[in-house]
Amino acid sequence: MIQGIKSKKVIFQRHLYVGIFSALLVYVSYQLYFTWGVVPALWPDWGMDHPFWRAWAHAAFVLLFLALILSPAAKLWSPMKRFISWRREFGIWFAVLAFGHGYAIWDRWAQWDVARLFGFEYIEEFGGYILFRPEVGIMNMMGLVIAPMIILLAVTSFDRAVKLLGVSSWKWLHSTLVNVIFYVIMLRGILYLFFFFQYSPPNWRVYPPIWFLYIFLGMAVFVVLLQAAAFVKTVLERRSRRQENAVFQVAAVIGVAIMLIMPMALMTGTVAYFDNRTIKEPPAMAEQTQPQQSYAQSYEMVIETGNQSIHLWARNIDNEPYFRQMIEVDGETVSEKIYRYSERALYVAQLDADMNLVWSKIENIEPEEMGILDVVIGPGAWAEQYGTGEHQIEGLQVTIYSVGEAIADEVFQIPEEAEPMPMRP
């Protein structure tokens, strides 16, 4: 509805506050993925890309959550009415962060390729596209569907739009679209946060824990509970002005509210049920059922994705594995990981607040405990199949410098000036 704030200075200040809050949400979400369960994971793309696009998505959802709870909270508790006008700023900045997330996917994952955005890769030898990642295509299709809705809500979040459309039409538009967006985001989030990262044959790949899953579900359940409670209160208060509410009528209204809650309750219950019953580590029979994969025991290569370069060195994968991964962005090193089998130790270097590399050390850890073999075997198969030289592999620019050759011990040494801090795996 019409906000009624005439001062441009006040409007600017409100957007400044929410903008700063939004930036902090993105930053905190990004940093949390380097402290909650991700460090031991050695996937080449995990160190930068996943935390980056997740951070935008998580922060955007927090703003959507705040925008959704203010109205029902104000109906249930009148002091909250003073904050209800902030829905507009939360909604606009939700749109900003949502499109930040979309751009991160477009730039980091799809690399400006429409086909790759929807899970397809062009294979020259077949002269056409092949669907490699249907789950990615489904998720990004969901994002594409709600993008125009988010834009429409953002551009009509101004007093002039309310006057143009009329209060009732404007309220219908916003209340309808925001709930559609909310439920599509919930389905998309469950697909990514839960179904994506499960152990499944034939690879039984190990993934870090997804800490946002139950926070995400809890926030969603809280939203629908507030909405249902506000609905019951509003209906019963309006009826009581005309006549006394009978027990049957009260029960009927509560029944309607329960049905409003049911979609989210079913979603949350299903996830919780299967999350407690799915296996948390690959079964012992997995190695027996997997087909033998041919891969190089030692190799050196660089994988380039946009402005990011991932340098990989691996030695004696099956016997005494040594591994090093160095990630550069625009030519600057942003992280390193070195595993030394002789020490059973993983060394990790990450940028601190001053943009300096700080080393840490995880001791007494076997290669299989952190999924290191899952990491090195994939590129090792590329090295075995393609050999040295420059190659286009699954949409990536891969330069293989050596295959099966000895790699010097110095490659797997940390800098002499480094003073790694001990960490727990």
C-alpha cells in the first residue's frame, strides 16, 4: 500500500540500512561455508563457486522471510505495526540479492552459455546438445519462471504504482505473486539443499554438510504458521462483530488454517524423515559394484572457468596419494590445499580479512575420510583419456601438462614462512 513517506532523505536512509544489512548477510553466509564442514572437502569447484552463489541465495531468502512475516506478525501483535512499512525495502533488496544470485549462476556456473545454464552441453562429435545435468536445468528453469514475478514486484513497490493500479489491485498482485515466489523458492531450495547432495550410485560421492537446510525449513514453517494464525484471528474477529462464533465455526476456520500449513509441513516432514534414514557414508559394497575406472596415477593440469584457474597436482593416487590444489582468481591465489600422505595431514590456505593467505592443518586424516580420492580420480580419468595438451572437456578449458610422470616433493611443500594452525577434521 501507499507508504506515505515523502522525505527522500528518509527513503534513502531506509534503503541504506537494508542495503548494508543485505551486504552483511551475503558476507556472513559466504564465510560460514568455509567454517562449517567445507574445509575438508577438496572438490576443485567448492572453494569459490558454491559458497558464492549460495551466499546470495541465503541472504535473499532471509529478506523474503522478513518481508513475509511482518504483515501477519502485525495482525497478531499490534506493536509490530510500526515495522510493517519496512516490507517495501526488504522486498526491493530481496529482488537485488535474488538477481545477484542469478548473475552468480550465469557467470560462475553457466559461463554465459544458455545451454549450460539448463544442464546441456554441446558435443561436437555428435553435432548437437546432450543433457548432462537435468537437475540443474530444472532448478534454473524455476529461477527463470519466478524472475519476471520478482521484477514486477520490485518495480511496483512504489507509491506511484499503488496509485496507478489502485490499492485493491496492487494488494492482490503482491499477495499473489509473493506467495508463488515463496513456494517455488522452497521447492527449488529443497531440490538443491537436500536432494542434490545425497550418496547415490554409481559414484557414491561424499559431500560436505549443508548447514542451511533446517534453518531454511524452520524459517518457512514459521512463515506459514504466522500466516495461518493471522488468518484465524482475522476471520474470527470479523465474524464476532456480526454474531457470536459457534464452536463448529471456530473449528472450521482452524481446519482451513491447518490446510494452509499442510504443504510446508509435508515438505519439512518428508525431508526430515528421509534425512534421518539415508546413509551418511558410502556402503562397503560400493567399491565392489562400481565399474573399474581407468585414471592416471600422477598428473599436473589446470582447469579454467571464467576468471578462475584451478591448478591440480596428484601423485601415486592408489598407493601413497599426494595432492595439491591451488585456486587463482584473476591471477591472484585465493586458496590452496595440500595433502601429504606421509604425514596424513591436510594443509589449507585461505584468505583472511586482510586478503592474506592463512594456513591451517588437519592432522591424522586418511585420504578416504575427506573424499580426496573422489577429487583426484575424476581429473585423473581426463588425464588418462586425453593426454597432455589443451582440451575442451565438459565445457571447461583443461590444460594437461603431465601424465604419469614423477612430480617433485617440493610441489607438495607448504611455504617455509607459513605457520599452520591446527584444526579438527
